Amino acid sequence: MNIYRKWGVEPIINACGSVTRLGGAPMSSEVLDSFCEAASEWVSLEQLQAAASRKIAEHTGTEAGLVTSGSAGALTLGAAAILAGHDLRRMEQLPHCEHFPHEFIIAREQRSGYDHAVRASGARLVEVGFNEIVSNAGVRRTEQWEYAAAITENTAGIVYVHAEDSLPALKDVVEVGNQHGIPVLVDAAGEVPPRSNLKAIAATGADLVSFSGGKAIRGPQSTGLLCGTRELISSAALQMLDMDDHSQLWQPPADFIDTTLFQGLPRHGIGRALKVSKEEIVAVLTALDLFVSGAYDAQNLEFRSWLEMIGEELELANVNATCYLIVPESSERWPQLEIQIDESAVGTAFEVCQKLRQGSPPVYVGHARLHEGLLTINPLCLTADYARILAKRLCEVLK
Ligand SMILES: *Cc1c(COP(=O)(O)O)cnc(C)c1O
């Protein structure tokens, strides 16, 4: 952990999982080795991305793919591809797109801070549906007909944020898109595991799907995957790749960029600011292979033993809290530990969480349910040693 101290930054114990603000997921030694090996030689980035396209296509059951700067970068590029297609003038104009169809329909209940990633392309979001269950003012979710009713001549695409319980079902939204010739861009950043979602989401017929490379796939946290139709991926790649070449010389792989769809050579596009390095591309593809092969599953048993140890330590110390080990049915998913604290004895969960962050070493626990007096422990970024220190810190603050 000394590398960070050298820069005056105190390393932490991350019991939150693969969250971006704490550094993403752990990379396996195989992934790290592939990163270093990739750094020792040079390749043409369009050829490397074309190879990535074939690999991503194989694992997602789509025609083509692209390694992007996170799932967020994939959303910007996906929206840019839908907006511009292979119209080089449109590519040049982005993010200014008021003179051609530029609206993306999105359910109000699916909006979040990640909207920025879509809007950065120039796209304007048009909401459908309400959030009436949250406001306790109604009982219905967004419905299929609302998407159809919102389509106008300004509609360029539909954005859909995938979750296990998203409604309407993606296939129903794709059906509306197909009926009106409107592409559907799916944000599935954190939707694996299950591994089957890599293929199942695109199998609905969605035109583009984005995944994070730095969450459960455990590639570099700065990476993402965009997959979908050959034509849209070709446009996305054109708007991302460094284009400072001569048209007489430039020969991208034909299965990746379809040069019959345009004349001339575009300059750097809106995605030039979203570049990924050769090392990141190789590392995330290595991680993707490992993830798909199920290589990470065995570790879930080890994770469970650490969480059981933490639970036992807290019980032995007779702390003011009760632990619940949550073990998912699927062997693809890792367990978590929920710690219900006695707020009358040790202060609110917010206070306990803050104390843990400010202690030594700083400990960051899952904070999604603090309002219920609950801390969560996600084992993904722990080690056996960190788990022991974590147990000790928890005993101290909950005593
Ligand atoms: C994590 C996440 C993103 C962003 O993914 P990155 O790979 O960090 O860019 C986008 N949308 C949703 C729903 C996410 O959970």
C-alpha cells in the first residue's frame, strides 16, 4: 500500500465493492500481467479495437463491439452513433444537433446522474411516464404505449436503463423502437452477473448495449464495453478513434468500419476525448474472458468465509449490532454481510460510518441503507488481511 503514501494519500479498506469513487474492482494477476505485456509493444488502435470488436461480439452474441471509457463513455458514443450514423457532417457538428433528429426518449423513473453521459453527445432527453410510486401518488410504472406516444419527427433514439425489475420489459420497448425505426440504447453497466445477461440483454433486439468493464468483469475501472449492430459500432468507432491520417493510407478492418457508408475521412470526433489505451483494451478483454469462463466464481466461497469470520468476531465482542449473512442462490454472485446497529447505543449509522472513514486505517462500508441503521460489507475488494482489520475496526466502533 506504500505507493499511495508516497503521494501523501492514505490507502483505505474498501468494503463497498467496485464503486468508482473508491477505485473500482480488483484486477486478477492475469489481467495485470496482460496490461504490462501490452505496454511493451505498439499496435494500430483501429486493428486492436477491431479484434476487441470480434471478441466482444462473440461474448455478447452481437455483430460488433468497442472498448470504451467506462459504460458512461459507451453511452456518449452510443448516442453519438445514433445521432450521426455515417453522416460525416453530423459527426463534425456534434454536440450541436438541433437541425436533425436529436431527442432520446427515457422513462422518468430511469433518470439518474448518468444522463449526462447521453446528453454529452448533444442528445436531448424527453421523459415519458411518472415516478408516482415513489411519490406515493399512484400505483403504475411506465408503460409501453407511453414510449410509442412520445415518438415525433425529432426522435432519434430511446435510452433504457436495465435493472432486474425495470418496467416495461426491455423487449416491449424494443418492439416500439422496431415499429418506428428508432434504435434503443441500453445502459446495462452493472447488470452482470449473471453472465447470461451479456447475451440476454442484446438478444432482446436492442441496437446498442453498454457494460462497465471495471465492475464485476474486473477489468481496469476506466473501461467499458459497447456492443450492438455493426453499423452503429462502426459509427461509434469512427467518432472515437484518432483520425489524424491520410485517406489514401487509412485502411481500417472492413468488418469493423464500413468505409462504403461514407465518402472522405472524418476528423477527430466527439469521442476523441473518451480514448482508451492499448493496455486498457487488452486488460479488459483478458478480464472479459476470465469473467465469461466463470473463473471468479470459486472466490465467492472464500468471500463467505471472511464475512462469517467478521460476524463471529462481532458476536464474540458482544457489540451493539446484529449481523446477517446474505448468501445469494446463484454461485456467480458474492455474499454480503448486513450489520444492523443499535443506534441508541452507538449513535446513528451515519455517525458510525463517518467514524469508520475517519479512523486508521480508513474503512469505507456500504452506505446504501444507513437510513435503516444498516451497514453493508461487500467483500469484493477485501483480502484476508483486510477482513481481519475490518473486523477489529468494526468491533471498536460498535462496542
Ligand atoms: C456504474 C454505472 C454507470 C457508469 O459505468 P462506468 O463504467 O463507471 O462508466 C452507468 N450507469 C449505471 C446504471 C451504472 O450503475
